[in-house]
Amino acid sequence: MRCFGLGATLSPPFSYVAPDTAFQPHNAQRLNIMNNFLHFSSFSYIDGLQHAITTRHGGSSEGFYASLNLGFHVGDDENCVRKNRQIIVQDFDFNLENLTCAQQTHGANIEIVTRKNRGRGALDWQSAIPSTDALMTQESDTPLMILVADCALLLLVDEVNHVVAVVHAGWRGATSRIASQTVLKMAQSFGTKAEDVRVGIGPTLCVDCFEVGEEVVRAANEIAPQTVSLQFEKPHLDLRELLREDLRSVRVLDSHIETMTSCPRCEAETFFSHRGENGVTGRFGVAAWWKS
Ligand SMILES: [Zn+2]
């Protein structure tokens, strides 16, 4: 597969037709997207913290992966993915060789990133930190990235102790309590107090789009039964509320949780959506780092 050259990638957005053409979005909205990226507004006041959520626009990949696919593991040309990561560095202004990524598995393993292991997965899939769905660091100049296409991405920050974490959470991660486990690991490893933690929950499937089976219903019922909606023909899950409930269970303050309402499936022209595109699609994500 070819990819556009760097020059061509900065041209106006491609035209894209979602394969699921019968699907009518439920909560499509006008997003405040700057230069193809989104930001949590409550994190802009944290001194030294940088973060951005990517969209599918502004990259070099073509076809199902058009255009800013950041995932090496989804069938796209690896050279296009490397080029796309170079493109975000132009806007984000961090050292690409320090970008740290995980081989995400819908598990609940959380890895601490130091100067010794930073940069793993920056330019290929093989060297990414294996079997890990959350990364955290206290180090400056150590950008962390989590990739998604329907699952939730979370950004957690403890400004007092200079700790940042990024998390991947689908229903498996959420019901394994990866969000609250990340807070507890911040406490255990860096002395974080839950009431100091700020959390951002990024674009993820809305309840209308998230039909689930009995296995998910059983798992969600153990944490927060109210997050299972029975208003549809089959059960649906409110993943955002499930994550918030898990965070509340370790005393993260509601007023410290910012939740984006964007849904990749409803807004397939803006984000990659695994469900919306029948499983063959790219990945967008969150990158976060402390400036040196
Ligand atoms: Zn939706």
C-alpha cells in the first residue's frame, strides 16, 4: 500500500465514505478541533503538561487507514505509520525517539516508564511494551501514547507529584478496573493522593452504539449495574459512566473528571471506529508528556 508524501499530507482533508452507510449518528456534534487535534480543557492549566488527542485527519495513510493511522498492528503500511508519527511530532514538539507505546491487549497491566525503557514502540510494534494497557511516568521528555478505535482513552495527572498516565479501556479493561488500578498504582509508586488526580476520558462509543452480550452485562453489573442500559432490543453499555464509577470508588472527585462526548462510530468522519468500519480501520490516540 502506498502512502502520501509528507508534503501532500498537509493538504485539505480527504473525502471519506463510511462503509456502514445505513448508520445514522446519534450524537454527532461540532467539535473544537485545532490543527486536527483535540485537547481536554481542564488540563491546559497544569504547568508543564502537554497532551493531545489525534483524529483521523492530517496523515499519510490511504484506504481504510486514511489518513493519520498511528497503529503499526492493524494492517497499514509501516512506513506510512512511521511517517504519521513524524507528522504529529511536528505539531507536538517532543522527541520521537522517546515516544513510548504499549502492545495493548485489553488487560489491566500498568507499566511505569523511566529513562531506561522510554522510547519502546516509537517506530515499530515489536519493541513496544508487551501486554500493557496503561503507561505512567514521572519523567520529563517522556511522551506516552495509547491508541484506540472505539475503546476509551484516559489521561490521568497528579500535578503535585509530577505524574502522568495514559490508559486504554474497553469493557474488559473497565471491568478489570484498570482506571482505578492506575490511580492506586500512582499512589503506591509516587505517593499520589486520589483527590489530587485529574482525569480526562476521551472519545469512545456512546451508549447508543455499544451493544453488548451477556458476558459484558455480568461484568458491568458487578461494578455499576446502572451502566447497563436495557432500553434497546439488546443490552447496551455506558462505558464512560462505568469508568467514572470505577474512579469514584477510589475517591477521584467528580469535579476532576472531564468526559468528552464524542463517539467514534457516530463521528466516523473524524475518528477511526472499529465497529463503524467492520474491524478494518486505523487507530487514533492520546499522547501526553511533561515538558523538560
Ligand atoms: Zn455513537
